[in-house]
Amino acid sequence: MRRSNLAWAGIVTMAGGCGTSSMATAPPATNGNEAGTTAEDSGATAEGGSQDQGAAEAGVASGLQKINHVVVIILENWSFDSLYAEFKGAEGLAGALLAAPQMDPATGQPYATLPQTESHMPAGLPNAPFALDPYLGVDKDTSIDLTTKFYQEQQQIHGGKMDLFVGVSAAKGLTMGYFHTADLPLAGEAQKYTLCDHFFHGIFGGSLQNHIFLISAGVAQFPNAPASLRAVLDSNGVPVKNDAGAPQDGPLTPDGYLVGTLFSVNTPHPANAPVANLVPSQTMPTIGDSLSAKSVDWAWYAGGWNDALSGTDAGQLFQYNHQPFVYFATYADGTPGRAAHLKDETGFVAAAKAGTLPPVSFIKPAGIDNEHPNYTDVLTGEVHAEDLINAVRNGPNWQDTAIIVTYDEFGGFWDHVAPPSGDRWGPGTRIPTIVISPFAKQGFVDHTVYDTTSITALIEHRWGLAALGTRDATAADLTNAFSF
């Protein structure tokens, strides 16, 4: 078996309350240096608590109580337009083809043709979105990774113009590519159930901070970190360049928030990770803590987890920075929390088939199965995701389950829909999210504005949990995707 390889115009925001699908334009989103509503206001988390217990339990009474199992499958690194531009009824290719051209930041003018650094791509493609399929199949890897960094994504979004994705990317013109949606196995699930076409990843940049944001609605901190890990910014909040011309955009903000890739002091982490660079255990609350406090069982299932714990990889391409609970003290080495809740993906498949799923399951496929450009391919990842879905759909828990298939972030790919106004951290670029359930609306495109913490909010509202931060307290909670 082959290995599983493979930034500014109007800003969309909600016009109504949670569960509506109406849209309106809003002022530009705050950037990484503007105050907005920030996680700094209450330490590491986006300030929480406005969602009170009564409101949460009212949400349960409205129909969510019919859902007894929530399954969240987290894939990697594709924007909405790069996978679902051609999906009928979604805000996709028609709008993308009318979007502003990509600008060359060196000249301030549109590129004549798309510059390319990806070996699969030809020179001379028009400055516009283009189909990847003639050059790169869904079963092939890219030869280069794309840029997915906190400050650079804000530059790409460019206040809502969405016109600097090519100029601020190592992958250049590849950022404008999209696959034919009909080639994607998961598109069949989207056609049958609900596709969310205004779902944005929670925090600008890459995988680690978005995984942590999903489970905490907050941003991790690294007090007393080496100065070399902190970004150095100019007066506009843009990383300054060092003597070699490289931007000083370290994985930490100047005030010590984790917005890039560093590994936890807890295992598993790479054996060669510098000890001084290991992130100390976090103590802010997580959705796992909230569920446990209510005696609601849950698990984070990771592909390749058992092998990683034993110090082997077994060809799984295990990604240490995709395991957010590892970064928290409650789930550190040797803790009861780790033993009870951090498990191998094989345990999820067994539980799904046996009808013993916990009420809340997060599934993080191993690197070979997660769709991440440059080390895996889309097709193998989607076939694997279908296997996970079918394990549930063919098992005893299906009748009261909601499966949410989402992506951690945009992967550096362009999207033509500007993110909604938010806070210092995001939201970032639009990503695909599919809701699969006996309760999901059939053949429905949900235009409600969501972000990563909408998943957090759904779990909170179903089990009567208080919000962890400001973002999940105010997020639409995906209930518009259901018909009870």
C-alpha cells in the first residue's frame, strides 16, 4: 500500500444571531498588533465566561440533546477554494474568478503571470486561480511546502483584499491552484450532508496554534523563552529582516504567545529538540477539562500515537505539533488525564465498531493520512477519512452521532472570501468543514459564519459547559447545519 502523501475586499460577517445564514460587510479585521478582544486580556485564553450555564443548557433543550456523540476529524492545510471552489451552491469559483489579481509587493502592481517555485507547475500561467489537476493530481505530493505563518498570513489577507498570497509565500503561484471538487472522495459526503462555506480557521498561521485554539479558545504562552524565539516587528507589526534578509518572525510574539511551531516539554517530542526551546506545560482550561468536570467522557485519538510513545514512527510521519493536549499540565507524562484521554487512532476505530464511542472524540490522523502538502497527498488522506466516517456510520453509535470533518488551517492556499472581523489572533482564511450526521441537513450548503471555536461551542452547548474564552462564547455553534 502506497504511503499516504500526497491576504484584503469586503469582509464577511454574521448579520444575525447564531444559526442564521445572512451576511453583511463589516470593518476590516484587527491585525496582530491591534487590541480588539485579545487573549492577553485574561492571560493565555481569549477572555471567557459570557456564555453562562443557563444559556448553555437552553441550547441543549433546543434539540442538541439528541446528539450523544460528537466526532471531530481534523485534516490539514487546504483552503476552501483550493478544494471546494467547484461545489454547487457554495461561494466558490464564480466569485474567485472575479477577485482582484495577485499583487507583486515589490512593485505594487499585479503580476503579469504567476511566478512559480513548485516543480510541478509551468511558467506563464495567468494571474488568476487555476486547476491543479493538469499538473498535480490528488494522488501526488507537492514538491514544496507553502507559507503558513502568523504574521505572513495577515500580510496575505491584506486587510481583506486577499491579494498578497502569491507575493508573501515560498510557493508563489501554487497558492492559486485548486483541485476539481469532483475528484475528492469527501465531496460526496458534502453533497449528501452539509457543507459549511463560511468557516474560517481560528488563529492566523499554522497548525500548532490552531489545534490549541480548538481545545482551549486560547493561545499558549512561553514565559522567559529565549529571545531568539521571539518575533521582531516594525511599527506596522511586520517582522523586520535580519542581515541575511530573512524576516525575524519567530514562533513567539514579542510578548511570548505561541504562534508558530515549538514542541512541548512533555513527550512525545523530537529527540533532537533543544531543551531550552521546549514549551512549558500550559495551565489554562481546555474543553477536555470542562467535559471531565461534568463527568462526560472524551478522547483525543491520534494516528501513530502508540508508536510515537515508544520512540518509533513505523512510517506514520507522526506530527508532534498536532497533539495539543500534550502541551497541557493535566495531560503531561504520567498523569491520569493522559492515561484516560490520549489514545491511539486504532482505539477510535475499535470503539466505533463496538458502539462504545465516548461522547466526544477528536481524531487526528497521522502525517501519512492528514492531506498536508509536501509530505502527503489529498486522495490517500480522504480515503482514510472515509474509513473513519464509515467505522462510525456502520456502527451502533451512528444514530445519535454528529461527525465534523474540518481542516486545521489554510495551508498557505489562497481563498477569495475575506475573513470576518475578529481579534488579535484571527480568524484566518476560509477552510472546508463538513457536518455528517443523521441530524445534518441533507444536501445543504450552510452560509453561516463559523470559525474553529464553533466546534468548541457546539460541544459546550450540547453538554452545558461554560465558554472557555470570548471567541467560543460568541461563535455560531453549527446548529444551523442540523435539523432536529
